[in-house]
Amino acid sequence: MIHILGLLITMVIMSGCELHHPQTLSKNDLRKHLGTYVNTPNYLFGNAQLPGNVTYRSLNRAGVSVKEQGDEIKLVLPVDLFFENNSYEIESSKFATLNLIATIIKAIEEPVVIIGNTDNIGNKQDKMMMSKKLAESIKNHLWKNGVEQNRIITIAAADSRPISSQSVKGKVLNRRVEIQMRRT
């Protein structure tokens, strides 16, 4: 009984958790915090599936945050985990995860939107260029893995869509690439 109660408390905490002020900024902590928030009741079992038979757990282990609301799916890729330091080059260790995301996208028929986001450091032109290159890097990788290029829309959002404060810790969360899609 105590074990089941602990599981229910964990599920409630996870379903309501929106990380605004993380305590640390290490890659493992980012993976731990951003990769565990999944807004679906089936996540408790770890086998909830996205289109293409990809499980939430396989993406969460790689640091991808999965959020669902109705038919809409949003994948959040933290820049600090997926890209080389101060670059828009994707880390080769993340290719397998992006291949899983390509599998999801190929299993749906709707267009996909990729949004590059930065923090507030630098001038507007540099932030727009970096956010564009982040989104384009993901688009090009997905295209090389069988996703039709005309189905992918990229948006450079720069620092216009923060999800946290602009504190040192919040900037890490604001640097991200979001992939938005709908189930068909």
C-alpha cells in the first residue's frame, strides 16, 4: 500500500511540475528535470507510445521533454544537451535520438514546426541568426533521415518565447529547440 501511495504521489508531482528555477545546471540535472515532465497519465508505466511506436521513455532518457495536450505533441530539446558548446552543430551522440524523432514524424501526415529559441544574451540580429541555425540544423538532420523537407517549417524565435526567467539558471532552459506536431 505504501509503495502504491508513493507511486501516486510521484505521478501527481510529475504531472504538475513545470520547472522554472532549477537548482543546478549540469547536463545530468537538465536531463533529469526536463526529461521527466510528461503530461500524460500513461507515462506512469513508461511504455506510453508516440506515433511510429517510439516510447516516451526512449526520448526522456536522451533529455527530450515530451508534452502532449489532446492531439498536439511538443518535443523540447535543450540546446546545452543537443548542440556543441556555443554552436549550432548537433552533437553526434544525439543522432540516434533525432533518428527516433524522425520515425515519429514519418508516422504522421501533418506538417511539423521546429522553433529555435535562445536566451537574451547578445544583439537581436545574432540571436535571430543563432535560433534560425538551431532550427535548420534539426530540420536538415530529419531530412537526411527520410522526413520530407516540405513538411518541416522552421521558425527563428530568438529570445521572444522564454519559458523561464533570464537568470543564469533560467537562460539554460530558454536555450532550446521545440518540435511541434499533431497526431493524425
